[in-house]
Amino acid sequence: MATYAYIRVSTQTQTLENQKFEIEQWSRRQGVRIDFWVTETVSGTVGWEKRKLGRLLRRMKKTDLLVCTEISRLGRSMLMVMSVLNACSQKGVFIRTIKDNFNLSDSINSKIIAFAFALAAEIERNLISQRTREALAARKQAGVHLGRPPGPSGKLCRVMEDLPRISAMLDGGATKTAMARMYKIHRNTLNKCLKVHNK
């Protein structure tokens, strides 16, 4: 029997270290040796078959153990998590999650509990999304500007300040494309600035 640790984060800004630390602490307490570590940075909405998780499960054999910090590391939706659990059950692969304290075996009780965990996780995510949408709608209704603050960017401000110099260089034979590249703006943006300057 081999023990595999699976760690997943959704973005590059998240760290793998916290999950690794939790698994290492658990393995010491349980006296379980981690034989292989599999880590990846990928959204949980990507199908598990297309992730490293899919390759890992195809490699695992009967009675192998898959350890992760929580069941949501396997997938972001109830159906995806259930699909992973079903694949493991068919192969005779066991799953242990640390935070959820979940232990998947061949028993019907384990499968029922797995379904309940997955359903609860999806409901929680949906509620968070709904609360976020409601909060944004309330702020918008209150007149709070959402998104990027209005006003010209630093590049645009510099272009507007340098318009007399830019016009002189254009008169001297420089092209608008070259000038736009020099200021790192689009040629159309430069045209708009020149129209304002020439009014």
C-alpha cells in the first residue's frame, strides 16, 4: 500500500506550504509515511481527469491511500467530487481528508458522508457568491463606484503633458506609430489625444 499526498491551490498567489504543513503534521500524529507528493496550481473547476489528480488516480492501485487537507481540494462542485470518490471507490483507493476528518472506504456509510460533505461545500460556495453579488448590488445602489477608479492613467497623463513635443516631432517626420510605441500606448489613443490638443 502506498500513500499519496495531494495538494492543490487555485492561483499562483496562494501558497502550497500551508497544506503541506497540515499533511506533514497529520502523518506524524498518525504514524503514516507519505510516499509520494503531488502538487498543482489549477482551478478546481477544471475537470479532475485533465489535472495531475487524474494522472495520479490512474496510477494508484487498490488499497493505496490518497491524503489531502479537505475534500474541496478534489473539486469545486458536488458532481466533480462525487465523480472522484466514485473513481476511487471503483479502484479500491482510500481517501483521507484532514480538516473534514473524512475517511473513504468501501462502506456505504463512507459514500453517504462523502456525498453530504460535497453537497455542503457546494451550498456554502453558492451562498458566498450570492452574498457577494448582493453586497455589490447594494454598494452600486448607494452610489459607490465599483471597479477601477476613473481618471487618466499615468501613461496618458504623460502623453497629455508632452503633446506639444509630440506634435513637433510629428511635424519633423516622426510617425504616429513610432510615437505611440515610445509612450507605450495604442496609436488610436495617441490620435484621440492629438485631436484634443488641436481643438
